[in-house]
Amino acid sequence: MPTFFAVLNELPPLPLWAWLAFFGFITAMLALDLGVFHREAHEVKMKEALRWCAVWIGLALAFNVLLWWWRGPVPAKEFFAAYIVEKALSVDNVFVFILVFTYFRVPPRFQHRVLFWGVVGAVIMRAVFILVGVSVLARFHWVIYIFGAFLLFTGIKMALPGKSEVDVNPEHNWIVRLFRRFYPVAPHDDNGRFFTIHQGRRMATPLFVVLLVIESTDVVFAVDSLPAVLAITRDGFIALTSNVFAILGLRAMYFALSGIMQLFRYLKLGLALILVFIGVKMLIEGWYKVPIAASLSVIGGVLAISVLASVLIPDKSKPLVVRK
């Protein structure tokens, strides 16, 4: 396992101020989000969610333009391709959020709070995974073929019909079982708090258990997305920033799409095709390097076709129910 300093040595020779400025900006935006716009717990409606989607997408595109001006067209194209792939893969996260919140009957007004801290944890995990992954690929190039085979397998498995891969039952979640063994859980939530005093003891609330489930399932998604992003770029700064921007918009995506997810029934097949394409791209890299422009065209084309097919081809198996 590479040490922290070994990981830093493998990163591109960027000035320290670039890393500090990026994470400082992200921290400020998160503080503004939770401390100002969502200080009071409330149900996030469709219009508010769409506005925040526009804000996070706009910030990502503005950062993309800055990269083009600062480092040139190739890093900017790599950022855009990695951002699109991670954004598309985030759709699976939305499915899981729906299952988790439905299973635990989380009130809509508390869902944003859970997702906020879930996203913070996801950003930290992705940062560790990506930076270590960049270091490993720089030292052991043959690992790319393992990543490619893994993506190929994941894409094929995703395309096959079957039951949901994520089990949200807390009795089957090892993190939840381990936590409950060492820390008591109160029988009820305390107005959206993660911890409370019950019968004179400090206990975690069921809402904190929901957060643990969200964080543990994100580890699975991080394992899937890491090879996909590193197939597009080996630049740790590009890989990390594209992932962070995609994850930060995940909460708004959930509130915007949770009521109409059944509209995009072909999107999962499109994601499977993209993973297969990226896996093949990694496996043949030793013989042919697919240009980034071609990768962007394939990724964008597959996503556009899957969304259009979902909208234009009616689903006759069940009636459409849209949340108001």
C-alpha cells in the first residue's frame, strides 16, 4: 500500500494553492448550502431541486472553462468526460437513496440533512480512493487491465435482468450490525438529530443508522466509478475534481428525479454499455489508445439514445406514477 507521501509524489506538479483553492471553494459552498439555504429542515420541492441542479452543473462547467484556459484543451476534455461518466453513474445512487428512505420511512424534511453529510463522507472516500488509485497505476501499469476486466464484468452484469444489487435491510448491513453492537440506538428520531439523550443515555438515532447505510453503499459505487474515471484520465487533480463536482450535485439530482425515475428505464442499460466501452478501452490501451474526443462522443451518444428511448418508447407493463 503506497504511503501518503508516495501518493503525493505521483500527483501532477500543480501548485499547492490550486488544491487549497479548490477545497476551500468546496468547503465554502457546502457551508453556504447547509448553514444558510438549508438551516431549517424542510422538504425540498422540485423547483428548488432544479435550481440547485443548475447551480452545481453551472459551477462544474465554469470550472471546466477555467481548466481549458489554465491547462489547455486536453485536461478540460478529460474533466468533462469524467464528469459526465460520474454524473451518469450517480443515477444508481438515486435509486438506492429512494430504497433507503422508503425502507426507513425517513420524513422528506430530514432527507436533505442525511444526504448532505452522506455527500461529505462520499467526497472524502472518493478523494482517498482516487489518489491511491492514481499512485497505484503510476507504479504498476498492469493494474489497468484488472480495472478494465472489472468494468467489463460490471457492465455485463448491470445489463442482465435481475434483482437490485444493493440490500438496504439494516440486518444485512455489516456496518450497521457492528455499530449497534458497540453503540446504543434510540427507538425514535429526535427532530432530525443524529444523536439524542434517551432514558439518561446518549444514543444514536435511527436517522444516524440511515446515514451509515448511505455511506456504506457509496463505498460500492466508489469501487465501480474509480476504474471508470481512471480510464479517462490519470491526472489526480482532474479525476478528483470531476468526481467531487458530480457528487456535490447528487442531492439536488435525487430531489429532482426521485419522483420520475421510472421514466428513465433504459438509462441503466445505457450505463452498462458505457462501462463495457470503458472496460474495453482500458483492455486495449496497450495496442490502441482511444482519443478523448471519441470517448466523449460514445459516452454522450449512448446517454442521449438511452434517455430518448426511455421517453419515446412507452412502458406498457405498468402505469406511470409521477410524484407531485
